Amino acid sequence: MTTTADPWLHIVGIGEDGMAGLLPATRAILEAAEVIVGGERHHLLSEAVTAERIAWPSPFNALTGLLAGLRGRRVVVLATGDPLWFSVGARIGRSLPPSEIVYHPQLSAFQLAAARMGWSMADLETLTVHGRPVEQMIAFIQPDARLLILTTGAETPAQIAQFLTERGFGQSRMTVLANMGGAEEARFDGLAESWAHVVPPFNTLAVDCVAAPDAALMPRVPGLADDLFQHDGTMTKREVRAATLAKLMPMRGALLWDIGTGCGSVAVEWMRGARYARAIGIEPRADRRAMAAANALALGVPRLELIEGRVPEALDGLEAPDAVFIGGGLTEAVFDAAWAALRPLGRLVCNAVTLESEAVLVALYKRHGGELVKLQISRAEPVGGLTGWRPLMPVTQWSLVKR
């Protein structure tokens, strides 16, 4: 038996070569375990070891509670590859004291796949859609990008091939690498537009993105073309949206409240602008929430959360945001509620197009400071047989940082 002061939990990465691929010290820890926790595949790879076996719990979120109940015994959790790279180790480490855990990494699927492809890890994107919405990879489809993707199963490569083809990247080269490092290792190559392989469920996908001349260009820098969004005409237009996101400053894992989200253009670009950025859109109209949901799915941020309600009441009980955008429904009461909830160093941006909303912004600016600007955009459009400037409605923008 261990004492609670000792590291009692070992999280061991294991590959397709099973026990043979472990370092001697790691193998000794696994062989001395009283309890081994893992998936069916992990148990099969280590079946020579005699210990109490526990399968992944259902729901999976119960795992940390299960492990806490085993404290004081010699426990090994088996994971695939590197336990801290898109794997179970990170989740466990957020819930249990680091002093109680020892990690034993194996080569990750990303490293093995990069080696099989001859790709530099420094020059590609590593993604996972395992147990997550596969649409989130769409945000990474860009000309000449190289992607390594942990998949959910045998059907995932075909889904991604469809996403690529629909966006003008049908000539992208795809390679599925299955059971890497084991006796059953297999490789499947093809193009997105003609992908028809039937692949094993345990696989990693490599994509070398190739854009056609008419491909959709969707950079992660804010300012996507307006026609990439479903909308009813009421939206934050491209140029103003880019200026708005610059003031909101998307950051990794940060949360945005998009008040009066409309078609969701600002929330979608916020989530695309930084890894794991999150957004809650508050919108009273069901038709606009439906458009925002469709835009989030099509543009690779399927985890946009949308809630029905009117502000400020709808803000009660929401997680404190790192940034707030007020694009509709602006009143002093709405500002006061959002400002009170905003975390330190949080950013708040309000856009106004009506004289009434502008008057509110001016009053708030005089009281709180910040930056007040007027954005006036004109676009060249046909005028008969010639070309002229057609102005968009001017937008008054107020922004400030909570310090």
C-alpha cells in the first residue's frame, strides 16, 4: 500500500506494440499495479499483467471521481501514446493534485504520423475530433496547410473529405494511418474529392490541403466575407467586424458574451480567432439563433452556445466573460450588468448605428472613458454602366478595457 503523500497514480502511455514498447521502469510499474484502468484496447495490450481491471466509466466525466476513490492503492491508468497530448492525462491532472501523479509518455500518434509522412511537426497543425464535433476541423482548412487529425472512427475521414471538397479543396491529399506501430499497421492514400476507402476505426488522418482557384478562403484573421454567413441583412459587416474583433482581442480559451448575436458573425470569428476560444450568443429571435447555429457549424466552431433571452435578465448566472460585444439591445442597464460581470483585463465593445444608441454610447464614454470612434465604410458598386461609392450605415464604436 502507498501513503497519500506518495504518487499513487501512474498514467502510462501505451502503443500498438503493447508491453514490449514500454521502458523497463515503466513496465515494472505496470506489472506492480493493483488496479489498471483503461479502455478495452488498452487492457488487451497489457493482458499479461495480473491486476484488478476497470473499464472507462460511463459517463466518462465520472473518471476522476472513480480514481479519487482508489487513492492509497497502486493505480495505473493506460492511455494511447502521450497521455498529455489530447488525451486523458490532462483531464485527470486538472482534478487531482499533481504531486500524486506520475506520467509515462509514449510516442504520440502525431509523432508517429509525422514520421510516416516525413512532415516536420513544427510546420503543421495537430487537431483532435475524437469524441468531439468533427466540424471543428473546418476552421483549419487553408491553402497549403498540413493537418494531422485524431479521428473519432472509421467514418471520420470521409466526413472530412466532404468538408474539403465542398470548400474547393477536393484535390487535397489525404492519408489514413491505422494501428501505427503494431502488426496490423495499414496506410490508405487518396484525394478528398474521390475518397472511397474503408478504413479501420482506430486511425489518424493526415491532410495536405490543396486549394482550387475558386476555393473558399477562410483565414483565422477576422474579416471573413459577408457572403460566407447566412444572414437577413442585419449583421456586423466585414470591415466593421474586423475592427470589432481587433478590440475584443480573441485569446486562447477566453469566453465572449455576444449580446444581440444576430447571425453570429462576431461570435463565430471570435472562436475562429484563437484556439479553444468560447462564446455565448444571447439572441431573443429564434430565426436568428438558427442562422447563428448554421454559421457556427459551417465555419468550424460548432461549440458556439446560443441562448434565448432578453438582456440584462438573460445575463444572470452566466459564466463571467473575458470579453463582451454589445451589437444589439444596448441600454445603460445592459452595459452595467455586462461591465459588472466582466473579468479583470476584460474587453468590452459596443457598436451603434442609430442616433438613440449613439447617444447612450456617448454618455457611457463620458462616464467611463475608453475609445470612441466612428467607422464609415463605402464599397465600390456599379452605377449604371459606371462605378461609384455606395456608403454603408456609419457605425459608432465604443471600446474599453476593465482594469
